[in-house]
Amino acid sequence: MIYLSHIRATIKRIGLILLLAITPCLSHGDEPRYNIPPGIELMTTTQYYDPIEPVNRYIYRFNARFDRYIFLPTVAGYRYITPDPVENSISNFFNNLREIPTFINSALQLKGKTSLRTAGRFIVNSTVGIAGLFDTASHFGIQHYKEDFGQTLGYWGVPDGPFVVLPILGPSNLRDATGFVTDSAVVNNIDLFKLDDVNHDGERITLLVMDGIDTRKNTAFRYFETGTPFEYELIRRFYGDYRRLLIEK
Amino acid sequence: MRITHAYSWKPRRVNPIAITYFAVISLLACLIIPKQVMADYGYPIEQAFAATVAGTPQALKAPLPEKYPATEHAITVFEDREIPDIFWHQDKFHFTAALQKNKNAPLIFIIAGTGASHHSPKNTTLGKLFYQQGFHIIALSSPTYLNFIVTASESQLPGYLPDDANDLYRAMKLALTELGDKVEPSAFHITGYSLGGIHAAFIAALDKKEQSFNFKKVMMINPPVQLYSSVDRLDKLVDNYIPGGAPNANEFLNGVVNKLSRIYQKTDKVKFSPDFLYKAYQVIDTDKSIKPEDKFRGAAGLIGVSFRISAAAMLFASDVLAKKGYIVPVDQELTSTTSLNHYMRIAHMVPFTRYVDDMLIPHLQGSNPGVSRKTLIHNASLNSIEPFLKSATNIAVVTNEDDIILSPAELNYMKSVFGPRITIYPNGGHLGNMDYKENVEHMLAFFKD
């Protein structure tokens, strides 16, 4: 658990400095003409702890710009030059790699059926599906699952921790961010493609970038298309609710 | 066939004289009031709130084309407009276009409903349906949608229909210019749903004077008659159907979601399907343990809350942009890192009618001194363009007997204004039956030459 304590300490330090710096900006100036007593609200969005909100908002904005000027144009270019069947195969390839953390985490949550099916999927797709390029397992009717280390931690009672917006990756919380780092570290350590033997940094980066492009391609979310100026608040709530549902499942 | 009552019908003996009498009466009725009484209308959801939420079951929907080459365009409407940092992401006006290969194909403008974008699900459905029939499509956001308020609304205070129509008209002309020589339509048409429906009528009235498009056909889909009274009805859903009103909405919504998930676990072992809400309706409708008056509280509350959420977005944006100091103090500078929790909480508690009374009307009276509140509210209703609507035989209306945004008096008013040009379905709530097969056939037939 090096990551957890390390990240928590760093965020605490950054958060404290920033909180001290921004406190004077938080007062609300002149009284507005329409006001309602505190505590009354139509829809709560403050139930998830968000101590570094200004930093999160700053990163949220950075992510939206990154998305608009770099990420989405890259995805559009990728889709333009790559024939659809190739795109699908690339998605299948990465989905197959993602079975590894799902297998480990469903085992850690004592979900026998899920881990068996996931192992089955990985074996079928890695062999008959030619290194994961084809999703043969789905043709055989083996269901796809997704479990990550954040869910495992949640399953064993680790609370959400503060809400954080991760650069490029988007909304998360301390528990799930830790989970993400752990899952990535595990996949790297397994070193399926033997990239550790010699210097294969180029391949490693290509794999990482392609993984990112593929994930973005398959994510429908577009920044500021919700039509509400309160998108950050709503995302904070829905992220928390969604993760809770996944953990309870 | 009404699916919900399929098993409750029992044959019984009927007096033959009564049958003859009934036949003569209905024949006469068909001659006198064409299209207004519909026997055998098959849209299955009889409760208005449930219909509004659940829409049309998949199997009864009109088929949509797989290919819909819609592209999003971004243009600048006001060259010298400065956009505050908090809305940095809304720097251009966005619209959707889908063009036919034949550039002389007729073009149809589609206007979205309250708080909805140019690519809202309903705009997209309409776009696909008309594209399939050979129309060029230009779909626009509602003037009440955030992107429109920031980039294309002159006053940045939407809801006053004559001003909204001017804003939309300007945007429509610019959108057409943006598409350049790819379109040279043989004719222009316009349609819109809900608030977009009444916008379409106001735009048609404006075009009668300006003559930029000379619309061939205009169709209003489930429009309000008077903006103020319809938003008042929607505002009150939260107070009338959620026990304890708006402050209890949170708890109430959790209850609705829990109930739906229990139904989900019981009825649907497979995946979450688009028909799930329809199935939930059937379960609730036939559940004898729920009191009839409590059955569709959940649906009514959901509509009320989602209306408040759209209204809150509009209210906050207008308040900040027009510097009204209504919920955000005028001297409060908002940036993209300012916490909005406080303002969001307040914005969601303000009814739409309070926005009209406290922000919109004072603003309009500021620029038109001496004009009464009554006149302004009248100007934002069909009454104000009644002579035009009566004479314009190319305008048609479709709505429902049980549309939740209309009072019986308003429905009668539309009957008297539009006569044979209004089609009223017996059920469907607010837009619940918009993509039902029979409705779509009627709509497409209207736009066919």
C-alpha cells in the first residue's frame, strides 16, 4: 500500500496549501435578490467529500480543453485512417488485456462465477481469438464483466475518500485512483509482451497511447454537452452513485 | 387494440337499436368533426404522466433509417460578444445539419423543446424521419438551451416568444449561409416540439413579414398555448406530486429509483432494454396494492424535477450573462474554478414562473416602458398571433387530449383557432406518442406534397 499513503499525503499537502490560499475568495459578496434558507435543496450534489474542489475544477477544465484540442481530433483522425474491422480488433485486443484485472479482482471479491467466466474469456480469446483480436468468447455466449481494484477495496469496506479529478483520466476518488494505479502496476508486472527484457520504451508508450485512444473512442461522454452550467457538480454526484452501485452489485 | 385491456374485454348482448343509433351518431360526428375523434387509436399508455416518461414501446415505434449523415456545425452569431470565463466552452453556436445529395431537396428546420439541444433525442428522431423522406435537415437548439443563451440570444433572457423568434430566425439564416452552395432548397418547412412547436408558429408569423423562407408547411407538435400557464403547470408538479414538495425531492427520487430497480430485478432478467419503463408502467398499472391516486406520482415527480433542472440551468446562465444579480451577486466574479454548489442549490429551487416574473418581465418593461405584465404574457401566447394562425392554412397542430401542459380551455382554444388543421389523439401525454407509428405516418403525410 505504498501508493495509498503516498498519494494521500501528497494530496493532503497540496490541498491544505490551496485551501489556505483560496479561503478569502470564497465569500459571496453582496446579497443576491433571491435566496432560500440553508439546508433546503432539490437535488443534493455535495454528499461526496470534495476538499480540493478548486484544484479539481482546474483539472476538469484542463481535461475538457485537452479533449477538445488533442484527444477528440486524434480519435477522429484514428477513425478516419483505420478501417472499422481493424478498429474493432484493436478494441478487442485491449478488452482482452483488461480481463486480467477483472479476473484478479473478481477473485479478490470472492465472485467465483465471474472470475471463472473471465478466465474462460481470456483463454478463448487469446487462443481461438488470435491474441485477443477477435471476441470469440462473446460468440460462445460467455458474458463480459468488469471489476477493478477500486471495486475490490470498496467491497472490503474501504470508503471512497475525497473526490479527485485525474488529469486526462477524469473523475475518480482516492480509493478508485489507488485502484487504478494498482491495476496498471499489476498488468505491467505480468509483462505479457516481454517488454522488460530489453529497452522497449517505444513499444510501451505506443501501447499506452493506443489504449487511451481506444478507450476515448468507446466513451460517449463529451464535455459540456449536458447543457447545464452545473456539470462538474452533477458529475461528482453521478460518479459517486455509479461506483456505489457497481460495488453493491 | 389496447394492450393493457386486452384481457378484460367480455362479449355481452347489446340492443340492436342502440347499435344503429350509435352508428348514425358516429357517422355524423365523423362528418362534423373530422380527425378529432379517433376510434381504435393504438398507443398503449393511457396515463398521461406515464406516457410522457415512458414514450412509445420499441415494437410500436415508426422505423428509423440506419443511415443519418448528421454533422455538427459551429458558427459565430454575434461577432463582438464577450463570453465570460465560466462559459469559456460555449464560444460558438452549434447546430446539426443532415444534407441530401440532391441540393435542391426541400429543407426542414427542427426546433427543440425547453432546455433541449440541437441533437436532443427527439430532434434526432424527427431529423431521421424527415431525412428518410428526402428532406435536408437543419436542427436547432431551444433558445432556452445553455449554448443558445450564451451565443445566439440577443437579450440572453429567453422565454419571451417574439424575441426568441427573432433570435431563432437570425440563427436559421446564418446556419443556411454556413452550409453554402451545398443546399439550394426547392422549398422550406419548419417544425418543432413542445416549446419548439410554439416557436415554429412565431417564426412562421415573423417570416410572413420578412419573407426569407416563405415556409410551405409548418407543424407544431404538442405546443403550449401560453408559455406562462404551461410552465406554471410543470412547476407545480413538484409541489403537487412530491409529498412535502421540492425540499423532499431528493428522498422522493431515491424512492422512485429503488422502486424501479425492484421492478427491474423482478421482471427483467436480461439486459436493461429501452422498453423497461414501459414494462414498469404495466407492472404499476396492474398492481392492486397501490392506491390509484398514488400510482403515477413517481412519473409526475420525475417530470417536475427534470423540468426544474432545465429551468435552473437557464436561470443561472441568464442571471450571470445579463448581470441581473438575482441569485449571483453582480460583483461576484465567477471563473471556471469557482465552486457553484451554493448557486446551484438556489437555482434549482426557483420555479420557472418566478424567472418570468422577477427577471424576464422587469427586463422587458425596462426596454418597453409602460407595457403591462398582462400584455407581455399575452404576447408570449398563441392569442397574440391568432389572426395569422387562422388565415395560414399551411400550419397544422398535433397534440393529445391528455397533454399535461394544456388546460381543457387551452385545448378548446386551439380547436377553435385551427379547426380541421388540428389533430388531437386521445392519449399520449406530452410527446409520449411522438414516434408512435400512426403519429409519424400522419406527420410525414402532412409534409408530402
